[in-house]
Amino acid sequence: MAAELGGARVLYVATADVSGDEDLARRVRKHKERRPATWGTVEAGEELSAALGGAGEWGAVLVDSLTLWVSARMISGEDEPETLCIFDRFLDKADSLKSAVILVSDEVGLGVVPESAAGRRFRDLLGLVNQRAAAAVAEVHLCVAGLGVRIK
């Protein structure tokens, strides 16, 4: 979808924090190798909207993924209101771009309720981020078994 919207001019906003996780670092390396060489990459930090600084020059912006971004925020000790405030700033900045913005996130509310309090907090916070994202965008697609289903 990103290539369809942006052609060769896609900015990939990476949100994974691979520090201390060799398996995730290996997965990220493989993912980078599969991306087209014409795509740009920027690492998103805590302030997600900062990653959009030069995004106006690109045909499309692909943010992958909100799941990993929320996870990193929780691991850093950031509280829910702060995370939501930062995400709202990101949505405001994304809305001002001429580029198409594609957000990737996992749907965590369809499964079993996590046993741990931390797992439940993560599920709830990511659910709130996903709700805010869905409310702010024109289209929402759910991928099931590799098939995209438009739900908005």
C-alpha cells in the first residue's frame, strides 16, 4: 500500500527499540534488507512527531509500528496520559502533511485478556492509541491471514 501511494518515495518511520534484544535486532536487519533501496528510513524516538520533520518531501510515510512504539514508551516508564498526549501531537502533525500517512499497529483486543497487570495496561494503552488513530484517519484496514479487510 505504501508503494502504491508514494511510488518510490516512501519514508519508513521505524519505531522498534532493539537495544538488549538480539532476536528483535536480527528481525529488524532482515526487514531493512527487504525494503526497497529507494525508501528513506528514520528512527522514531519518544516524540513520534519529530520523525515527521522531513516527511513532506516523501510521497507516503509508513509508521511501523504503533505497537512497538507504545511498548517502548511503557518500558521507559512513561505514563498513559503522557503517551496519549505525545501521540495526539503526532496525529496533529501527520494531519498537516500532504504525504499519505500509513500507520501499522497490532489489534490486541481480540485475544485473551492478559494475565499480568503489565500486559493488561499495555493492551489497554495500545487499544486507546489504536482508537485515536482510527478516529483520525479516512481508512482503516484489518489484516487477517494476510488479507486486508477495509473496516472504515
